[in-house]
Amino acid sequence: MLSLNEDGAAHLAGAAAPFLGALLALAASQPVERAGIRLHRVPGLAELLGPAALGGLVAGMRPVRAILFDKSPGANWLLGWHQDRTIAVRARCEVPGFGPWSVKQGLLHVEPPFALIEAMRTMRIHLDPVPQDNAPLLIAPGSHRLGRIPESELAAVVERCGTACCLADTGDVWLYATPIVHASAASSGAGRRRVLQVDFAGEALPPGLEWLGV
């Protein structure tokens, strides 16, 4: 069994089950056949992720970005080994150590100092079952403790750390250290694979910058 501190990931079986109906309704209100939809100001989302609900799994943190991934036969893709390195913010402000900047689906993103990424947690809430043939997330256990890894060294890190496959049932939650090295293959089955991915942070940004939030 993987542990969050040692391996950078933990499987929380059934943790989203009490809220599954509301999460499925929220997902059904979003466009289909799109790889990833960045969610912001979606009615009801903040309440579902607040301290009294799923947010209780990451005490002392608040949701700062949410993305709905929806793999299906009509929208199938693979994702190579990488680290998540950007955050979503409300407005651009030139602050030392923050950059480069980018815009994704109309939302402003920036790469912060990596220490900030290391302090974050990422939650993946599974709205569909994820067996071996439905594109489970792959992680390199322990890679979250290696700092910012140059892209040229990712393959060597994966070889050294090994690979774990994050299978899930509907309503399961996987909780990760945000900087963990991860990847995903294209689905080889005919099923749908919806995952609500939420980034959590516990610290404020420097003056002039604000988390986008959900």
C-alpha cells in the first residue's frame, strides 16, 4: 500500500461516495468530448470541496484549481511522464521567481518557485471505475522528494523509482503530493473515465498575486 509521505500518493477507497451524486450532476453539466475542462465559478463546486466535505481530506488547505478530465472513445489521449509546475492566478503581477506565464482555456497560469508546488496536494476524485484498461494514472513513487526534475532526467527518475498504477473504483479518491512524476496512457477499453482533479494549497501567494480558486 502506498503512503502519502513516503511514496507521494495514497488511495482513499470510497472517500467521495457520500458526495458522488452531486459530483456526477456537476460533471454532467459540463461539455463532453473535451480532454480537460478547467472549472471556475461552477455553481456548487466550492461547497463540494469545502472543509465540511472533501476538503476535510486536506486539513488546513483550500482548493485553488479544479480540472475535469473526461476520457472516452471520442476523446482519448496519452500523457507522458511529467511534473505539474503551474498554478492558476486571478491577475498577472510581475513577482521575482514567478514565470513563465501562460493562458489555458482563458485562465491565467504561472510557474511559481518549486517550493510552493512541493507544499501543495492534488486530489483526484474518480467518477467512473478505472481498471487497468481505462487509463489509470501512473506514478513514480518517491519522486515527489526529488525537487524540480529537468525533463531530460525524467526517464532516469522513473527507472530508478519504479512505476505504480493507480487503479480506482467509482467514488474512490487518490491523494498525491503535487510534484510527483506521473503519466497516463490512452484508454484501451470502451468505457468512460471521468476524474475531477483538484489542487489544494495552504499558503498565501506574495503580494500582488492571488490564487484563482474554484
